[in-house]
Amino acid sequence: QVQLVESGGGLVQAGGSLRLSCAASGRSISDYDMGWFRQVPGSEREIVARIMRNGFSAYYPDSLKGRFTVSRDNVRNTIYLQMNSLTPGDTAVYYCNAIVGEGPLWNRWGQGSQVTVSS
């Protein structure tokens, strides 16, 4: 069974940067498109980045293009999310998962990584 462990979050001032990591075990991520999601209390999880299994193509919501960059290391079974020019609106818990269609593949989520951006 897959296990996902997100890390790298924290408290940062607006305009700052963070780099999140998601280490997977139990499955090889090289077989999957992978993505980052985020969730704020009372809202649905939303996808913020998607990277194809070959690592050459990535997709972002229009509102995040140019600020977020997703990457992957299939040897380390890890994906990353570089977040720049952070705003308070980016405050959320960030999760990773494999992607199928437009949503998550695996029912089991990691604990997430809290990102808090102060103004």
C-alpha cells in the first residue's frame, strides 16, 4: 500500500519561497502522473500542480502559473513543489497524490504539509 510523506512547509512572509517534498513508498511513482493539492478548512482539496510521469510536462491552474514549479525524481520516488512569491492566499495544507483524470488516484493521503504565509 502506498504511503506518502509531505514535508517542507512552514511559516513564511508574503513574497517568500518554500520548497515542498513528497516521498512515496510502497509504489513506484514512475508509473504515475503525480500532483500537488492543497486544502483550506471548509473547502475542497484543489489541485495546484500536475507533472506527467515522464517529468517533461507539467500543468498548473492559470492563477499559479509562474509562481509554482513541480518536479520529480523517480529514482528517489519523490516529487517537489517550489513555491515562489507566496501570498496569504497560498496558506493551506499541501498534499501529494497520483493523478487519474482530473483527480487523485489513491484513497490514502499523507498527513500533508502546512504552509502559512503571513502578510
